[in-house]
Amino acid sequence: QVQLVQSGAEVKKPGSSVRVSCKASGDTFSRLAISWVRQAPGQGLEWMGGIIPVSGIFGTPNYAQNFQGRVTINADESTSTAYMELSRLRSEDTALYYCARVSEPFGAGSFFGSWGQGTLVTVSS
Amino acid sequence: SSELTQDPAVSVALGQTVRITCQGDSLRSYYASWYQQKPGQAPVLVIYGQNKRPSGIPDRFSGSTSGNTASLTITGAQAEDEADYHCNSRDTIANHWVFGGGTKLTVL
């Protein structure tokens, strides 16, 4: 069972950037498709983007249209860690940010089998 | 991109059966997965693929699909099933995923 451990809570000023990390264990990192999902207070889950390995190599990240140009997702295989950076922060970006392992990413029945504990990002002046 | 639509809230009497639905075009091509989320906790997978349950999920949880609508059924709802339930599937855009807005289940 893959375990994902995320970095701690962050408080940021509007206009700044935040970088959240997600360290994986329990499986070979280069086999893991990792997505980032956020949840604003009292709201549902929103897919932000993710990375998918093909033959052990991470390809170009995919980003949801709502976050294009503001989010960057990458991975460091040497530390089994995925990262999500969100720039030009605004108050509406205050949310819990989760990383999740996507199982069977190319299949018709893909699913988010393992989740990190979540990282609270608060954007406030 | 696709959207998945869920009813915001559903209630069920203790021990009765409840169905939570999720509607969207992507469900004509891809299976829905379902996640239970209790306050202050990360989502937990309860149903995926063609009605599969992860280890540890009670068999009172089941899933089905008809056309563009996926359903999560809880047969004999328990007090501990009170939670938010989110559906998810692959999007019609390659390598994208989409979530529904979530359904708050109240067990009366």
C-alpha cells in the first residue's frame, strides 16, 4: 500500500507562491501516477493536475484548465517526492491541498487509491 | 472538459437503503470511483471500477452505472456512514480527471 506524506501547513500573502511536497513510500516511485486535488472550505474536491510515468519515466504534467499558467507539478525521483507549486496566490486559493496516487491511469476504471493527509494553505494579507 | 453532477444532500433512515447518484458524459466511457470523506479527514476510496471494493470496505457499499449516471448504493445504512461522498472519473480530455461536487449523506 502506497503511503503519501505531505508537507506542513502554509500561510502566504496574496500574489506569492506556495510549494507543497508529497513524499511517497511503499512502491517504486517511478511507477506512481500522482495527482493533486484541492478542497476549499466547505466545498467539493477539485482536480488540479498530475504526472503519469510511462515505462518508468515521468512525462509532461497535465493541468486542469482552471489552473493552467499558475500551477507547476513535478517530481524528484531521487527523494520519491512530488511537488505542486501554485503561483499568484489569491484569497480564493485558501484550501486543503491533497496529493493522491492514481491507480490504472490509462484504464477505464482508474481511481485515486491512496491519499496524502492534506496540506492547508491559507492566503491572507 | 466534462462535469460530474451530484445532489448536494441526501438523507436516509438508519438501516434503510440509499442511492447517491453522479451524472456526466464521461461516465459513458469511464467507470466512476467513489470516496467517503468524514469531517477533518482525507477522502477514502469505497468503490472503483466495475463495482469493486477495497479491502476493509463493508459489502453494504456497491456501485453501478447506467448510461451517463453512476450510483453508489448503501444497503442498510449505518450511523458511521454519515459523511460526504464524492464521485470521480477520467475526463474526456486525455490524462485529466474530474470530481463531482459531493453529496452530504445524513443518517437519521
